[in-house]
Amino acid sequence: MNLFAQIEGLRQEEMATALLRYLIVGSPEIRDAFFRFLSDHSRKGPLVFESFFSCMTEFSTEDDDGGRGRVDMQLSMDGAVIGIENKFYAAFQDNQPQKYLPRLKKIAQVQQEMFGGEVGCQIFTLVPRSRRHEAHLKELAKERDYPVVYWEDLVNRLSPLTDTLADPDMTMVLKQFLGYLNGVFGFMPNYRQSFTHTRTDWEEKGTPLQKHFMHSLWRFLPGGGARLSQGDDFMGYNFFHDNPEIDGWAGFISTKRLIHQEGNRLATDHRAELVISASRAPEEYDRNPEEYGLTPIALTSKWWFASGRPPYGWIVNFDENWDTAEQWHRCLAPLLRLAASTGV
């Protein structure tokens, strides 16, 4: 099985699914660890395979009510047919993953007729832990057919195998796979060593480190613009880019500007601050900004957005504990909900 043939042309969730299949098919140790991981979260008893095992990706399904679809991974083994719906940060489609279950139940019925014994059926939804508060996932978690599991827990389960696998090629692929996932679910490389320097330094149009920081933050912004906006005393990205109803901007602003031009009283030795601004304030930010690591500030200049109205603004009080994607998702979740409510 050629690795490059498995992942050619794939990105993000699709590539992660293909790499996971490559690893569990190619390594008995990884396969055992993966099935123990699923079995620990099974709602219908333990998962075992003794006589046979198969694994397919992008498995086509069709449901009279839910229409056509493709479950990311389909596993068959002794006594069980399993679907895996893999999500990083993409939204769920209508009736996903529930629409896949009827097709998988038909496969389970055929398997039961062929081999005898009871064959259970479940669809595991594999997501970052930062998404656990989403209403759709909370509803899924209430049902026996749809266990929700987290990528970070799978990473923790597979990581010890990098020291024990017998096959050096599989060891190399596993290390690269885990490194890729840590990059997806982390915020930025070497965050803890560098985060303080994003606020203690400033140069015209922002420092290289601040630009690198904003490049990492960009993927969490709803409707992030493609171009960096920068000037003598600010550097960042517009967001809500595809929504005519609202405007947003996030980036670093020199402390001198925040004090002397925007009129804030800041008792700080920072030379720059990370600021979020929006033409509308999410209710959560109004009600309790501290819960999201924010401090409200004034932004009085009218050039911020095309509307000419001074925006709402908040300083982001990030620290060494903000080195995970989960923390940034939590901070920005009210903006994501605001975007969803206005059609972004």
C-alpha cells in the first residue's frame, strides 16, 4: 500500500482520514490501539476483531430521508459495523452523520446473515475537543448510536507507540501524522517561548513575530480576509469579510496609538496589544468579557470600517495557557455565533 497514492490531492480532514486508514491497515499495533480507543467509548459493548477486519474511506451511503452521502471511514469486524465521521472545524451538513446509519445497518444485517451472531452498528464522530460545546454534538452524545470522541484523546492514545513500533517506516509515518495533528489543534509552534514578545516589541507595520502570530490566528476568524491590513501603528486582518451586515478586524495595535489617538487609559509596559474590533458587539462580550479573556477598550477613529462608525473593541489578554486551538475557539466563539446569526 503506497502512502503517496493514499493521500495525493487530499487536504485536512480527508488527508487525516486517509493517513489514519494507512496506519491502522498497515500496523497491527496501531490497529489494536485504535480499536481499544473506540471500544472504550462504545455505547454497545466492547469492539473486537478476531476472524476478519476491513476498512474503507469515503464510503457511499444513501438514505430515503437523508439523501446521499459519504461517511469518512467504514469499518467492519467481528460483531460490529462502524462509521467514522471526521471533522476538524468544518460545519456539519443537514442530518449528518445520522443519514449514514441506515446504510451501515444494512451492511450489518448482511454480515450477520453471513457469519451469524449479533452485529451492532454505531457512527463515531471524531472532532477537536474545542467543539464539544456545540449543540449538535451535545444532541449526538445523548444517543447510543452516535458516540462523540476527540482527536486529542486519540493523539494521546497513539503517541506512546512512536517508541515501540517494530516497523521503522510506520514509526516515521505515525510521528509525522501526530505532528500534523498537533499542528492543527495547537495554536502556533513555540508559542510559550514567543508569546510575550508579541506585546513587548513594535515596529512600523508590525514585527515578523506578530505577523506570524496573526497568520496562526487568521484561521479561527469568521470570514477572514485574504490580505493583511497594516500601517505605522497597526497590523491585522479584517473578518466577517463576506457579510455586508457587519465588519470585524483583529490584529496588533501599538500601545501608543491606543492611548494617544484612541483615548484609552492603559497602565501597561506593553508596546503593543492584540485587539479585536467589530461593528456589532456579541452579547456575551457585553455581558461578561472577562470570561473570554477580554478587556473592553475605546476605538474612536472613524477609519476602522467602511461604515465610518467607531467599532466596539477589546484587548485579548492571552497568556502562556493560550497555546491550544481550544482556547482561541473559546475566546472567539461569540463572534462565530454572531456570524452564523447574520448569515456568514
